[in-house]
Amino acid sequence: MMKKRASNKPTYETKRAVVLEGTEKKIYTLMQQINTLKNEKALTKRLKDEQRRTVHEKKKAKEAEEEAQRRRESKRKHFDEVALKQSRGGGSGRSNGGGGEGGGGGGRKRARKSDD
């Protein structure tokens, strides 16, 4: 499709001058002022929400780090206890009731019963 060339002739819309009356001018300026206030209010609200969100995210990150630290400490404590039991000869650290070597996996498979 071909583009139209820019014409030097003024268009109908540019020729048509819209003159506002006094009351229309007042209404127009009032509407502009109202919209400006609304936009400023929305901007301040957005900035405040953003600030609140960043504070909340920092707090959540700090809580998550503390929780991870507590878990690491708990795991370390647990494995230290298990290692201490093993070094005292307490077995494998499992609570299967049997002292000593523990274990219990592996070995030979049972022979299958034949239906003769």
C-alpha cells in the first residue's frame, strides 16, 4: 500500500477552531486539576506500597535465613549425637533395638519353595 504524501493544505480538523465558553473553560480546568490530584495521589500510594513491600521482603529474607540457621544447628547437633553414640560403641546409631554391628541388609536371597 502506498503512503500518502504530507500535504501543505490544512485539514478540516486544523481549520476548525473550537472556542470554549467561560463555563466550559472552568469545567475543563477543574477536571484537569482533579485528574492531576488523582494521579499524584496514586503515585504517592504506589511509592508507599513499594517501600512497604521492600521492608516486608527484607523481613521475610531475614526470617528465612534465621530458620535456615536453626535447621543447620539442629542437623549439626543431631549428627554430633549420632557420631558420639558410634564412638562409644553404641552401634550404627539406629534405634532398631539391636546393639553391636547393626546392619541387616544384603546377604543371600531365600530359596524359592517349589510346589512339587
